[in-house]
Amino acid sequence: MLTRVHHINFIVEDLEDGIRRFQAILGRPPERTDTLAARGAITATFQLGETALVLVQPTRADSTPGRHLAEHGEGFFLLSLETDDLAAEASRIDASGVVGMAMTEPRHGIKNWRVMDLQSDDTWGAQLQLVQEGD
Amino acid sequence: MLTRVHHINFIVEDLEDGIRRFQAILGRPPERTDTLAARGAITATFQLGETALVLVQPTRADSTPGRHLAEHGEGFFLLSLETDDLAAEASRIDASGVVGMAMTEPRHGIKNWRVMDLQSDDTWGAQLQLVQEGD
């Protein structure tokens, strides 16, 4: 089953500027910053309740975040929904015939998270994904 | 203080089609549907953990959701952050000098929620808001 909104990502051109703005909104600095070399991004994470708000600055134009920035500009980028059984939920969604998965095998995010993206064409261009945290 | 991601809104052209897609992702129907005449929208709400995922179909082109649809198309629309003290948090954010509020008095959402929007120009065009639930 799906259990919570795990994280929400925003694409920004300038991570430091983004941190300054989110810090003004949330009233505190981010819990962590990360460099995701394989994903082509640097990130800052603000935890709010059970959900993380993540600012993502692309570091390469040819990365997924870099392409999103070029096509859509800054702003909302991705909604990640936590599951307790990634393979089962991905299969269930694919079997719906309404919304499809964009990948057949998980990729790895920060902190050993395993993630699978949905077909964004099936959700109005909004990038949704499933995530299961590692042990 | 801010306590959780209260709801996330998506703009859709066709609420029935949107419900079909979200039902495929979440594996269950929406908890509720609402008609917001003053806001110019009909909505469907799927609760996921402590956050509601809300599909919003504009019913008038001259409403806020209608203008968003015309300008940005379907997809992510709004991120609503819950606070336990709406006036205090709005004042704190305005005083930051980095991000401003778009209104000085709250407006009413569904279920007696009081909401105040932030200046979306200060958050890359992403519409953020504060919300406090009524008694």
C-alpha cells in the first residue's frame, strides 16, 4: 500500500537562493544538503511533518533535473509517494491500464531509497514516483 | 510554527478523468468531492497519511484555478502548509524580506479552513499557502 507523501521536489537554478527562500518560509535551515553525482544535482532537504521538501539544483544540463529545468523552468518538479512494497505497487499501477510505470527496475536515490518513476504523460506532465526506504 | 504538508493540489481539465488516474495510483476512490462555487472549482480529495492530494477542475475561466490552467496547463498547482497560528506565521514570513504574503486577510477554503497565499513570484511561480483548520 501507499503510506504517505514521502517528499516533494522543487527545481531551482540556484540552491543557495532557494535555501534562503525556504528558510524564510519554514523559519529554520535545512536538515541536510546532498550531492547526487549520478543524478546530476545538489539538494537541500527541509523535513515538515512526515514529508520532506527538497530543493534540487541541476549540476548538468543533460540530467533529468537539468532537462526539467530547461523545459519547464523552476518550481514544482516531483511528488514521491512512499510504499511498503515497491514491486507490488508498481505492478498494481501498471495493471490498471490507466497510469503506467516509466521503468521496470528501481533506481537508487539518497540514503538507500529505491525509487520508480511513473509515466509523467499519464499525470499531466507532473512527475510522480514510488519510493521505498532501504534497511 | 508550521506542522505538516496539509494538501497538494493538481489542476485538471476533467475531474472524472483525474479521479480515474489517481484512483489507479492510490488503489482506492477519493474520500470526498466538493463544489467550491466561490473559488470557481470542483474538487476530489484523496487522503494519504497526514496530507490530502486534491484534484481541482476549474469551473470558470476567470477564477484563480481557471487562470492557472490557462497559463500553466494541467499538473502541480499548489502546496498548502499547515500552521497552528496563521496570523503569526504570515507576519513572520512577511518580515523576512525574502518571501512575501500575497494577502493581508485570510480567505475561507473547504471545511472552514482559513488560508493565506504566499507571493508565487517569490517561489519560482509555485503557489504556496498557509492554512489553519477551523474549530
